[in-house]
Amino acid sequence: MLSPHTTHLAAKKPTGIMIIGDEQGAPQVLGRKRVSYTCDVHEIFRESESCHLLYEQFTTKFGGIMEVLFELPDFHVFCLRPISGRYIAGFGKAYTLKGDSIAPMGPNDIRKTAGS
């Protein structure tokens, strides 16, 4: 496989993703803003209309390298759908994310999460 994490994604098990603020712009590296999600994984098969549309969009944006990648037999495209998540706005500013809702996390919520 092209990438080690492809096997995990292809198993269609929930996976985790994180987007985190740049270290250079943070007054304290451990207090950076970040959002993490647990996501359902679905492969977008090459033969599908969705994959053809993505191919066109990616090729327009990123150029010829996408033609090379899409031709590789071990290149796969996956869709990640968020199930739940957490947004950290800094120290003492944690929120749970579920559907369209966002709720502050208190000390008891954090203890429960740490214990799981």
C-alpha cells in the first residue's frame, strides 16, 4: 500500500483526526488551539462518480501530480464523517462537539475522558 495508514482506513473502523495551531504562533505550545474528531471512514471507489469529480477538482487545484497519484494501483480516496469531537481553545477552555452542538467540558467530564 502507498501509505501505512491506508490499511487502517480500509478496515472502515472509526479513526481520529486532529487539526492543531502552529507552534510558532502560540504563546505556550501545550495550550495551542486544536480540534480533534472521531470519524466514520468510507472509501470512495475509483469507478464512482464522486471519485471522478474529486479527480477533476484535485487535478485543477494541484496539477499533474494528481494524475500520477490517481493512476497508482494502491492509491485510495476516503471520506471521513465526524461522529464526535473536542475543541480546545486554550487552557481550561475545552468543548465537546457532537452533531451541531458544542458544550463546555467541566472538570468531571475531563476526568471521565482521562479514565476511558
